[in-house]
Amino acid sequence: MPLTGRPGQTGDLEMRSREPAVTDQTDLIRRMRRLSFILWLGAAGLLLVPLIAMQYSDEVQWTAFDFVFAGGMLFGSLAVFELALWRAPSLAYLGGVIFALGTSFVLIWVSGAVGIIGSEDNPANLWFLGIPLLVAIWAVAGMFRARVLMLVMFAAALAQVAIGAWAVIGNVGAEDPNWPMDAIGATVVLSIGWLLAGGLFRVAAHRSGA
């Protein structure tokens, strides 16, 4: 009895073995779509926290701009995530979107609130804000294809490291008493976020061939 099947039979068996996994991922993504409203309610609840805190403590002082900025960040991120839920071909792709959005959110928030390079008033922090902007531009230009997003995420990690290294070598944030440990720590964490996003998009691209 021959140990190998007919030509093409092996490929057919591999495709059949993948079908249950693909179906399971699709069902999970569909369930996540139905429950996504919980995230919107959670975001609205987060905005209520500082509003309530302001009624009982003078230490929390948010302006109208702060609420608009935070709301734009939260609901803008959720809008992109919602779109990804309806278009994601796999959980790996969706995971890449989550890490990319999370890293962008933390980068923008930390740069604007406390500053990665020195204090939040240090203009060198504006260099970091260019990273998520370029990520968004190239993602749109690449039509959100997994392989393009993979390259964009790896480029973002490289840019994160390059800006952080430039700031540390140039002693740009010397006014910060914790300099340069804060900048080094933030650079490492954010770079890992970009790399994880890129790795997940790589997996998604490999499975879909896109």
C-alpha cells in the first residue's frame, strides 16, 4: 500500500483540517461584535470618573479640553476597533489591531499628560506623536492589508527606539529628576507593543496570504 496520497490530496487534507479552526475564530469574532457595546459603555463610564472625582476633590481638575481630548482618544480608538471587528479575517489580525491601538493610545496619552522626554512641556515629545500619525497614514495607504501593517508596525518600533536613543544620547530631557530611566522604560515598553502588533499581523498575513 502506498504511503503517500494522490497529488493534491495532502493539500486538501490540510485545508480541511484548518476549516474547524477558521470557523471557531469566525464564531468568536461574531460574539465579540455582539458584545462590543460593553466597551462603549465602559469608555463612557471612564469619562465619568474624573467628572465625579472633581465634585469631591480639588486635586482632580479637568478642563473641557481634557474631556474632549480623552473622549476623542477613547471613542476614536473604539471606532477603529469596531471597524476591525467587522473586517478582521482572523483573531491574529484582530490582535494586531488591539496592540497597535493600545500602543498608540498609551504613547499619545503619556506624551501629552506627563511626557516621555522630560516633562509634558518638552517639545521633543512631539516627535513621538508623529509615530501613530504615520502608522495611520500608511495603514490607510496600504488598505489595511496584513502584510503592509506588519511592516508598518516594525517600522514604528524602529522609530520608537531611534527617537528614544536620540533623546537619551542628547540628554534632551535632563530637567526630569528620573531622567533617563523613564524615557528608557517607556521606549522599551512601547517598542514591545509595536513589535507584538507586527508579529500578529505577520501571522495573519501568513495564514491569509495577503
